[in-house]
Amino acid sequence: MACRPTSCSLLLGDRAPELAQALKVAITVTALDQMFFFVTANLSTLEASRFMVLSALGIAQVYGLAFGLVARIHSLVWNGFGLLAYTWCLRRLHLAQPRVR
């Protein structure tokens, strides 16, 4: 009986992780992120934790590094959107206030 292809297996081919392995990675990475919360901006701990977890599970090291870099870019993009929204709100608030002479 042939397995039905999933979106992950279509992207990664035969090397696609199973659900159990993906959950192990997600839980371990989240635990490590919580353990190193005190490091400012997660400098290098974000990439290192993903690299280490995927290497420990026998996945090629290049995928761990790519996973860490994608996570860093994801964080930077959303932080950038937040800063833009914050400055937009401040500017709008500043323009709405009446000027006192």
C-alpha cells in the first residue's frame, strides 16, 4: 500500500521527517530557547540550539544551520513589522495631539 504524499514529503522527498521526529525537534528547541532566555536577543543560541538538536537526531548539519538562520530571519522580520507599527502609532498619536502655544 503506497503512502499518500504530504506537503513535507513533496518538498523534502524521502528525507522528510516523521511526525514524531518533528515533535521531538520542536519540543527540544522550545525547551532550549526557554533555558537560554537570558541571552540578549538570543545571540547565537537560536542558531546553535537548532543546529545541535538536528545534528543529535542524525539530520545533516546543513539543515540545522539553515533551520537556525530561517528562524533568525523570521524573528527579525516580525520584529521589524512591530517597530514599524510602533512608529506609525507614535506618529499618528503625535499628529492627533493639539499644539499648545
